[in-house]
Amino acid sequence: MSAVTGPPEELAARRAELTPMLQQYVDRCQEHDDALVLFRVGDFYKTFCEIAEEVARICELTLIEREDSTGTYAAAGIPVDNAAEYLDALLDAGHRIAIADQVEDPSEVTGIVDRAVTQVITPGTVVDDELLSPDSTYVAAVVDDESAAGSGSAVASIDVSTGDCRVTSAPTREAAREELARVAPAELLLGPSVTSFEVDYPTTGWDEDAFAAETARERLSAYTDPGRFTPVETRAVGGLLAYAEYTQGGDGPLEYVSRVGRYDPADHLQLDGAALRSLELFENRGGGERSGDTLFDVVNETVCALGRRRLEAWLRRPLVERDAIEARHQAVAELSEATLLREELRDRLSVAYDLERLVSRVSRERANARDLRSVAATLAVVPDLTAALSDAEAPRLQQLREELTELGEMRALIESAIAENPPQEITEGGIIRDGFDNELDEVRSTEREGREWVAELEQQERERTGIENLDVGHNQVHGYYIEVTNSHLDEVPDEYRRRQTLKNAERFVTPALRRREDEILGAAERADALEYDRFREVRAEVADAADRLQALATGLGRLDALLSLATVAVGPDWCRPTFHDGDDGDEPLQIEAGRHPVVARAQPEFVPNGTELAPGSVALITGPNMSGKSTYMRQVGLIVVLAQAGGFVPAESASLPVVDRVFTRVGASDDIAGGQSTFMREMSELTDILHDATEDSLVLLDEVGRGTSTADGLAIARAATEFLHDEVGGRTMFATHYHDLTALADERAGVFNLHFTAMREGNDVTFLHRVDEGPSSSSYGIEVARMAGVPEPVVERSRALVDESAAGAATDRAQAAPAEPRAAESEARRSAGRETPPASGDGGRTVEPQTDAAEMAQTGGQQTLPEIVNAAPDGSEPADGEPTAAEAELVEELRSLDVARTTPLEALNRLQELQQLVEDQ
């Protein structure tokens, strides 16, 4: 938080000399010296001196000078009615904001109005609609176990706007970081002994005593039984609740926080920060803002805020129990097939308000009459929803129908008490319906009769006095009056008493009009007071039902989330996945024609690919850059996450195991603030994977080993692959450019090669984005560089260097071979007619015979096709003019091949068959 907090030094030093109002301002600043105090004065929140300078700079306000008997001070004011955008700017600048409101009615006070801090606004404790996003906003706390035998930490979190509060234990600091990544708090409190805890969230200092064991236990006992929690969990959640109470005015327990729960991360599919980022579940790696580039954006078809937050929670913590997963799938399947039912439910839910946050405001006594009408409007939706679900067959939908309690008596109370279109303010009348309260009706009747008498007075006085232009009016300063123009002043009756003189007229009052005015004003004030009292009574009754309303909100959110998944499921090429669990240990993860849900939506021409991963297997994926390796791996990870969250998946079919964790090491970036290079960060993520992955995990690795020497990188990549295969036994996909790594497929039965195909025409390469068996033959790095726009001289020089390197390597191999066998081999080739003597070419140029080194450079040191064809079964060469059986069969096969109608993939497959034919011979 910013250092510009506490009372301005100039004012604090002279407090005794200040006016009572400024003394009060200094006192509030001293009481909240960790926050920037906004001091309510009339229609503005005021700040003074150096605090005013800071506020004016951040909010781009005009700095003014305030002068009184004690001096001149800089001042800045934020309009109360338009404060949200300024508060947002102050929060973004790192300030904690304390709102000092007037807590007395100025009309009832002699002297200065008392002010008190009614709310402290921080990034994680925002509750005002204007500052809140539709998503959950959590503040979290991390506390270390300081007991003699203790170890590990506890992580607690609360959404102050909804009352959702939970806590869990973490065996290590790294586990605590992973849990925080899933919570994604807007603000983090660090316990007394938590130091050197590097996170990406704004951290806040808080009273260490709040985390003391006895203090925290006492605090938690006001909400639930502390015996349900471990000592370190009690300290974490107790200290966090104390902070939440402080930010909401500090008047005791938050009554709407009735869902303080303990959970185990292992009860859900665990996604650490690296997986959430690389799979782009909620934020795209390009910029962090949701812009249609995340999984959430693809599957979010919710129609109310309750469903949006519930769907986000499901994606952050997918299920790991097969029965629960399939129960969601069954509900989604029924809703996707019943189009009319689905659209009817979505239509009804679209008018539901954010009941969770409404209940929070009601319980904190900050709800106005419009908020109560919103509660009633949401309750009015429930009967239609339960009726529509009456014939549902899926057990989960039947259960939801039971959870949607109608609360008819609560709806009836609000609708009978609160006006249909009430004003924003709750102290100025017009919020309670006629007929709800007899006393209020009588007072209103008195006021109404008085106004009717005044309305009739004008006509009566015109007739009585004969003054045709006589008017009866009212203003805030002088009240009711009778106005007569100067030309008729001599006709004014004696009982008229002058009240105001104007340029062209006089205003009068009569004793009868004064009595009626007193009656009207008295009745109006009494009516306003009665309305406010009755409103508070109704609001209190709604607050008493907070638990039932929160339970209803949960049910509405779950229904909307299921409808969202069902709406996505009816899209083309989405299917219901099937699952096998531990009893089906040999079943592979199998996806037919899978697609990346985000990329496929943006690219209609997306090429689908299948996947098959047996338990304990490692797929080594090679291919050119830009060919689709990373997208393919993310595609598999997203399909697994979406399926276990309860959704259908983009594929023709999917048969999946239940996965306990998804690990990713995809993409690279420096952590400059944390002092980590790309390679160090990569190794840190790899370390977590190798330590924590299990046989039920899905591991996605992309280009592990970059950032160091080729030899070191290859060694690390190979050792990690061997460890994952030999020791971990999960399902692994490893994209790499280390082609030497593909040899592992020949050494370990569970390792196999896949590659992405490409088609070369001259110097141009076309990526087909299709995955096929076996390793890639080339990385096409120079071609990709050319496609990226690298200058042509650089591209050509790169090719020349590669050719030189290949020729040099071939020469080295040739020179390393024994001289006599090499000479004998050369003589044998000459005798077979495959080494030509010098010949004269065009222009007298001599074509030199091909050397062994040059030939090996072209063939990679392998036999040429004529050598393979003409070799005898025992390895010797046949006599001239005597074709072998292999040669004859191969020639016939080649003649029958229709090259013009053969695709590149078919040609490669046919070539492999011919090669196998020769080897068999």
C-alpha cells in the first residue's frame, strides 16, 4: 500500500488550533493511519494538504485552497454521487481507502456532525457494485504452522461480497503457492512468520495479534465450530475474518458469512499456476485480459452472474470422482437434447439478479429498496424453474429442483411492502407501498388531505377576493405562499400577512395556510421516518433468511452453469466423453478427431487430430516450428480439464481416465522480478513436475532443455523422459526438437514417436498440421525463418552453412572408415557400373566422379536405393545382368504406383512398405 497515509503532518502538528471539523479529520486519519481517509463533507469526500495533493494527482482533480480562521490548506474533493471511478483509480495506485461518513443527521445536531469510518476499501474487499466485476473477488491469507511439531502452512480465502469463505492446509510453501494460484486472490495477507514469500498478488500487512491462536479461535467461533479445523487453519481463517470485519466497519461478525468451510485440494483435479497460465483457462498469455482467447470465454454461455462464478469455480477445480463427473455429464446431455426446455430455463434465469451479493448487502444493512425488489424479482423466477424441471430425468437436475426453494413468504413480504419502482434513497420517502402499514397510511392521509386543501385554496381565494391572477405556490425557503401582483395589492384582504416582497408582486400567508403547512410538513417528516423504520424492519427479516437465500443462490448458479455447458455441447463436433477409472488400468486415453476448443472456434479450417496415450506411456512429438505441436498438447490438456469439469468436449469421441493433476511446461518467459532466467524458471517447473506427478497425472512438456548448451539440454530432456517413463508412470506428451531423443522409442516399450507433417516444394514448406506416427525427418528451421521474413541473404547463408556442416560431417565419417574396405567398396561400385569415369560436359567442363564423402553427405551415410535393390540376400552383389527377386518385385510395385493421384502422406506410407519389402528380402 502507498506510504501517503495517516494525518497530514501540517494538520497533526497544529491539531489544537484547528477548527472542530479539521480536528475530526485528523482524528479519523490517526485511527486509520494505514489508509487514505476520504472525509464526507456535504456532497463531497474531502482530503487536505499532502493527502489532497496525492488524490488530485491520481484522480486528475483540481487542487483548491481552503481558507478558515486557522490558515489556508490545499484541498481536493471527490463527488459522492460519482465516486466509483475515482476510488478505482486510487485502488489501482496501491491505496487502501477509508470512507469516513456522516453518522448523524445534520438537521438533528447542534454543532459539528460526527463522522466515523464505515468502510475500508482494499483490492480484495471491494463490495460496491460500481467497483466489482462479475467474477469472484477474494482476499486470502497464508499462515505458517509455528507449533513445535508443525510444518507447512494454511491458506484461507474469503469473497467479502458473497460470503464464500474457505481454508485448507498446504504441506509446503510451494503447495501454498499452487493453492493461491487456484484462488487467484486480489489481495494477500501474510501471517506473522511468513517471509520471503514471492507471489504476484498485492500483499497487505495486518495485525499480527489477529493470527494468534486464541484470538483467531475466538473470532472463528462466532461463525462456526473451530473444532472442525486444524490449529494452523484456525489461525489463518480467524485472522482473515478479523480483517474482513475491519474493512466492513468493524461492528462485529459478518452475519452473511455462513459458509466457512474446510477443503482438501486433492478432492479436485489440481491445476497449478503454470497449468492455468499455459492452458489459458482464464487469461490469454498475450495480455491477461479476457478477450475471447481463453477456455472460459469459449464455454461461458451463462446468463446471470451466479452461473458465471459457478462455472469459473468448476473450471478452476474440476472433479476427480467418476460418479460425480458422469452425473454432470448426464445433466448436460439431457439439457443439450431438450432444446425447448434449455431455452426456457435460460430465458427465466436471465432476469435473475446477483442474489449472493444482494444478500451480502442486506446483511450489512447497506441494501436499499431497489435491492429488496431485486431479491423479490429473483424469487419470482424460482416457481417457473421448478415447474420446468418437473419432468427432468437426470438425478442432478432432480436434485437441483429440490434445492430451488421458492421462499414464497419472503417474496410476498417484499412485494407487499416495497414500492414497485422505489427511489435510490431510503430516507426521503416513496419506498413503502400504501396499505402495508396502517399508521403510515394515516399519516400519509393527513399529508394528502393537506395538499388537497392547498390545491383548492387558490380557486377559493380567487373567488373570495376577486383577484383573478392570484397564485398559491411553494418553495424550499419560504414554504407555502399566496402571490399577488402589485396591480392588485389594494384588493388584498386584511388577514393576509406579508411573507416576501418581489419586484412585481408580494407573497402572503394566512393563519389557515400556516396551520395547514405545519400539518403537511409534519406529516411528511413523520411519513418519511415511518417509511425508513418499516423498511429497516423488512430488510432485517430478509437478512434473517440469509442462509436460505444463499442456498438458493448456489442452486441457481449450478443450474446456469449446467445450461452453459449444454449450450456449448450442441455445437458441431462436440461429444460426451466417457470415463474409465482405476479398475480399467490398461485403458488408454483415447481421443478421436480432437480439436483445440479456442483455436478451432477462431479458425474454421482447424485440422483435427487424434490422441492415444496408454498408462505409463510417453509420446515424443517432433516436427517443424509452427506445425502445431504446442497447440496439440494444450488441446489434450483442455479436453481433459473440460471433461472433468462436467462439459462435453470438441472431438468425435473421447474415452478418458480420471486424471488427478495436469502438469504443463509449455512456453518460456523470464521472471525478471523474481531473479529467474528462462532456463531457471523452466527447471523450477520441471522440478515440481518430477516431484509431484503420479501415475494418474497428465504431463505436457514443450521444448524442455532450451536455454543451455545442446548437450546439456539433450541430457536433461532424456533423463527427464526416462524418469517420467520409468519412475512416475503417468501419461506424458513431450514436444521436442532434439531428434536424438526419438531413439528412446527403440529402448523403452512405453515410449513412441509422433510427428507433425509438412510438404516441401522447392524452398517453400506447407504445414499440414496433421499428426502421424514416427519421428519427423526435418525441423524446417530455415524455411520457417524465411516465412517469418528473415532477409534472403541470411536465409541463403544459413542454407550454405547447413550444407557445409553436412558435407563436413560426411567427410569426417568417410575418413574415419578403414582405407582398404573403402577402396574395395569403390572398386565394387565401379564394376557394378555405379561409379562413372570422368566425362566431358558442355563447354568442355569436366564432371568429376562423385566421391565417397560427397555421396555419403547426400545419403546421410546410408545405402543408396540402387545398392539396396541390387544387394543379394547374403549381402553380396549379384552378377551383372542377373536381377534379384527383390529388384523385380520392387520395379513392378513402382510401375504400378500412380504418383499423380497419391497424397504426400500416402506416398510416405507406401515408401515405408517398399522399404520393408526390401529388408524382408
